[in-house]
Amino acid sequence: MGILDSLRERLNPERPSRLEPGMYSYTAPPSHPFNYRLHLRVEPDGFAVLVVNAATVLHLNQTAAEYAYHFIHLTPPDTVAETIAKRYRVGKSQAAADYAAFAEKIQALIEVPDLDPVTYLDFERHRPYSEALSAPYRLDCALTYKLPKGAPAEAAPHKRVDKELSTEEWKTVIDKAWAAGVPHAVFTGGEPTLRKDLIELLDHCEAHGMVTGLITDGLKLGDTKYLKSLLDAGLDHVMVVLQPGKKQTWESLAGFAYWKEVLADDIFVAAHLTLTEKNAKQANQLLDRLKEAGVSAVSLSEADKGLTDRLQAARDHADYIDLPLVWDLPVPYSELNPVRLELENPPSEMEFAPQTPNSTAQRAVESGTGKAWLYVEPDGDVLAGQGAKKKLGNLVKDKWEKVWGKAPH
């Protein structure tokens, strides 16, 4: 029996009034030995979602949601025990023990991010994205579809729009998402570092307490001063779309390694590698090099179906060298984007996993599209997921409720 089941059995089934629905967050101070963020979104039914470092999502019942609320607000344990004991008519000692167990498990997730909350922490298991959500967990923001000069032809975006939002319009999008309870924004493209206001937009998210990510070719991040400005603006994680023949790609990864050591910054760095006829034979060596560069995870796709076996071999090698695979973050939408490559027909309503043939991951991405995340194009138009055809609305012109109401959740 999981800890949340145990809490449910112990406490009176006639639940007291629920917490006020909304978003609650906590960011550890710079002096804390673990640089972490917590985002708690309480739903109207009293249940909640707790996001730990934008990586682990816990689905909490009403009682656990209250414990998470107090954990985020740094409420003294004695006060928590007294409050819970009164609200749920249980002994104070039992409430104290339950809260201590809950806090210990959350702390373990903070300090050891690779832990599986089901296997190691005995939390309840939920089928991904199975619950009703008041808002998605993440907003994928394509700031631009422009590319740097000299970018390979296959990297050209499959454009739907040419217009780009202004800085203030993007801030409006961010504000609407945060007000709706979206804790996480990812900036992608095209190449988002071509936008001169990227740091300003990161600062704007930081002011809200939003978790932020960046999907980039990494060529500009070899400039360590520019990279540090991104980190200073609060960037939490990055995916570098690898161009193996470009030295700037590797310089950017070296820059992250440098700042992580100098600043003790725990930014999560992943790399995306598309296997082509040109690089497929060197896939294992490239993965080894990524491991040596200190990346935290890798995303893989193939340029054509004839490379499926090599893709699987690369996945196996990544597992062998203990380099985790990520499958639910976007990559720039281009001719080599997995959305286009892994479907015989052009994308319709769904986003597909970057490294299928893992059908389980593919189904999870399908079920998360339009529910766990939404995709915003450079002109503010909203799609259920990257590559979807149906427009849900425009986040500059339309109210959040109208856009979210059309999403397939």
C-alpha cells in the first residue's frame, strides 16, 4: 500500500473544506545545497499536481496536497501536525508521522533526481495524463522559425506562419499561461537564440517563478558570456540539437560544463541527435562523447525508416553507458523533425515521440498532446502539439479559457 493510500485510510472519509485552487511555488535560495524548484497546482476538486524540478510529476490526493502545500510554505512540522489533526480529526502524533514520511520522500526526490517515485518512494501510480487537468503542465513556445545563416537545408522549418509576436505580446502569452496555472515554458523554434529578447522573456518567466527550458542548435552558446546571461536569467534546462560537424555545438556543451563547475549550477542539459546516413555509423562514438561532455540525457530520432535498426542500436548503447533517453520534449520543427519523419502522412492532430519505435513512449506522447502541453507558434496561434493542423485559437487575441476549451483534453 502506497503512502497516499495509507493516508487516505487513516483520515476521516468526510473530508474538510479544500485548499484554495491555484498555483503555489517555492524556489530554494542560492545558499541551499540543492538548487531546486517546487510547483504545486491545486485543482478545484482538492487533488493536486506537484512538479519537482520540472522533471517529476506527482499526483496527490487531498491530504497529500495539503502536506505539499505546507512543505512549500516551510510551515513548521509541529504546526502542520496540529493543523492536520484538527482538520481531519486524527491524533497529532499520527499526523506528525505522516507528514514526516511525506517530507522525507519529497526531499529524496529533490536530492536524488533519478529516483522513480513509484519504485523507490512508494507513491501511487497514475497512468500518464489520465486525470482531468485544469491547465497543461507545459507551454512550448516557438519564438521564431528563422535559422542562422549557413544552416543545413534539412533544418529548414516546415513553416505555417511568417509573423512573429513582439516582446510584449510574448509576455502576454506567458502571463496568461501562468495565470491559468502552467508552471513550465519551453522556448523553441527555428532557432530561439536569434531573438534578441530571449533573455528578457526568461527574466519575465523567472519573475513569475516559472520553470524554463530552451531548445537550441547551441551554436551561439559557445559564447560563455551569452550562456551565463541565460543562466543568470533563470534558465532551468536546455536541449542542444546536435550538429556533430560543428565545433560550436561541442563548445556550447563545454560551456555548460564550465559554468556548472564554477557556479555549482545544476542546469539539466540534454542533446538531440538525428541519425542520418552520414553519421549513423558513428552514433555510438557520438553518444560516448556526449556522455563525456556531461549531458544529462539524450533524445534520438532517425532521418529515414531505413535507419531504424541503427536507431535501436543507438538506444541500446545509450542505455549501456547510462545516458537516459527523453521523449516528451519538443525539438525545432524542421524537415528532420520526428513529427514529419516518423509518419507516412503529414502530421494531423498528434505529436509523436522523437525516438519511436518505443510504442509505449509514443502512446504517452499522444495522450499528452493537447493535455499535458500545448504548442504556440511564432504568431501566437496555439496547436494541440507540434505539427498538429487544427488551430485552437491565439493566445494574444483570445482568452485562455477559449483556447484551452478547444484542446483535446
